[in-house]
Amino acid sequence: MLKIENLHASVAGKEILKGLSLELQAGQVHALMGPNGAGKSTLGNILAGREGYEVTAGSVTFDGKDLLGLEPEERAAAGVFLAFQYPVEIPGVNNTYFLRTALNAQRKARGEEELDSMSFLKLVREKLAVLHLKDELLHRAVNEGFSGGEKKRNEIFQLALLEPRLAILDETDSGLDIDALKTVADGVNALRSADRGFLVITHYQRLLDYIKPDVVHVLADGRIVESGGPELALQLEEHGYQWISDRIIPEK
Ligand code: ADP
Ligand code: MG
Ligand code: MG
């Protein structure tokens, strides 16, 4: 589903990604780990099409299409979802309205009919049930005054509603509290399916106590330096990232 080959990218003239390759199949959950500053968020932002990143070499295909050639809205319509590491607050904008607008924008870009409020509310109730969530966050302004856990619940709810084919979750290096962590994990586990892939970016192993990834990658110095099963995350936890750094072959 997602194929990244030899990706090189710079931010503000500095090369951050230095030949990153990764392949993710539909139905899989991949964890991307790595030390601070390795380029994890940079990769997420490039996949989502955020501004400010210059791809200098390599390719990214999504379902065989050139992902990097698509506008951010086209990527969203194609089914790529990036959860924000720091969700924005939008005071005064009702969350239900926001979610419906986001969903309808996506439907429109796909040439599908927009949902009226009745159909939307029906969908909302279905998704709330799947995630065992209450509707309390829907009546508030987008993320305004939300706790860390509430922001995460909202983000997972947004994911459930938009039904992406590829969900990229960038979990902050500063760490989530245990409630937020479980919210993310429960959401990912409830939304795992044969035609959906997840790329879970995380600095810490502990998230992977709750989400069992199919593949774990370690990103260091702009490249994937090691890939393996869930045991790789445990080895990292035990030995620390220095263990990985010691194994990096310097660039020629
Ligand atoms: P990670 O998510 O793995 O901690 P990032 O992708 O956030 O790493 O950052 C990788 C490197 O790119 C860091 O050295 C960081 O300082 C740099 N960087 C990221 N975004 C910018 C930016 N907008 N301007 C300048 N440097 C940036
Ligand atoms: Mg960081
Ligand atoms: Mg980051």
C-alpha cells in the first residue's frame, strides 16, 4: 500500500532524511521509533504534504500512485490521515460542525455525495459505539480546553469518522499520560482492519505494550537502520538508542 524508496528530504536547507526506505502493506501496523531529532515527524509531515519540506530524491507511492505529486487535500481524499502531534484548538467552532465539514470535504474530493445532518449523526453514533466513547466532546469547541486524554479521544474519533486507508499517528516525544496512551491504543486496535494500515510514530516502547505492531522500524540519522518484529522495540527499551547509533554505518 505504501512504498517509500530512498527518500531524501531537507528542511530549511538541512538534509534530514537521508535515503529512507519503508514498505507497509494494507492490514499492517508499523511502529516507527527512533531518537529525538531523527526525522520521525519530518517523515509524517512529508507523507501528509505539509509545507516547508523539500524532497530532493526518492519516491513515495500509495496504492501505486505517486503520493508526493498529490496536494494535501488529494492525499486526504486518497485516504491518508495524519494525526497531529499537537492538535490545534479552534475556539468558537463546534466540534461536530468541524468533523462534519472535514468529512464532507473528503467526500466531495472523492466525488461522493455530502452527508446531511441526519446521516452524519447516524454515522457519529455508530462510530462512538465502536470506540466505546461518549458524545460529550462533540458539543464543545474543537479541542478548546480539552485535556491531553480528551484531545486523543477526539483525534481517534476523527480517525474513525474519516476511515482512512493509511493512518499516521505521531505521538509526541514528551510522552502521553497513561490514559491518553490507552485511548490511542484502544482506538488503533478497534480500527485495525485488513484494508487499513497504521504507521505509529513513537519515541517510547510503552505505547507498544498496548498496540502490538507487525513491524518495528528504527529511524536514526535520517534512515531506517533496523527493522524487525515487536521484539525490536523491547531490545531498544533494554539497550537504549545508543545501541542503534553504534550500529549505524557512516555515510560515504
Ligand atoms: P523527531 O520527530 O524524530 O524527533 P523531527 O523530524 O522533528 O525529529 O526533526 C528532525 C530534525 O529536523 C531535527 O534536527 C529538527 O531540529 C529539524 N527540523 C524539523 N523541523 C524543522 C524546521 N521547521 N526548521 C528547521 N529544522 C527543523
Ligand atoms: Mg522530536
Ligand atoms: Mg517528532
